Amino acid sequence: MGEEAVVTTTTARDATVIRLRGEVDEDSAPSLVGALARAAACGLPRTVVDLSGTPFVDSSVLHALLDAQRAHADAGSVLVLAGPLHTAVRRLFEVTGTAAVFRTADSLATAMTC
């Protein structure tokens, strides 16, 4: 079993930053879903999801991110995924053909401005 999942939310400049740590799956995805929903509703122009600290996410996380992408677009804000992405996380986006759906950045710093 991998490292326990932790989802944290902070505000930096004009963005909500959601950090994922550990292996995030269907058991821990509800905390991510809640954080993403709050971020979309808060009115800040940008939400950054830092995936650099998670070696594994499953399809429940992908669904949460896709739903959040739509919610952010509807709210007029931007959702950015920050890496670097671990191989298994990058592969999930590639295999499902969803990589192009998201705005991505190689680092948290870049994600704050792209």
C-alpha cells in the first residue's frame, strides 16, 4: 500500500492552490472533489492543482478534474494542473486521451502565471 492521500488547499496571490500528496484514489477523491468545488465557487481567477506529490491517481481523480475543468470554465476561471507529473499520473492522461483537455505546467511557479 502506498502513502496515504492528503489534499490541502491554500491561497497564493490570485489563485487557489490544491496540493495532492500520496496515492489519491476513489477513497480519498471526495476531499479533492470538495476542494475543487470550493475553488470554482470562490471567485478567484485561477485554481492550480499541484500533482507533483502524487505518484498515483485513479479514474475517480480524472473524473473530478474533468468536472472541475467544466465548473471553472463556467465560472470564468482557469484550472491549471502543475507537475512535474509522475509516470503513472502522466500515463493516465495519455491513455484516456484527456491530456489536451487541461492546461498544464511543469511546475507550481509556472502554473501560477500561465
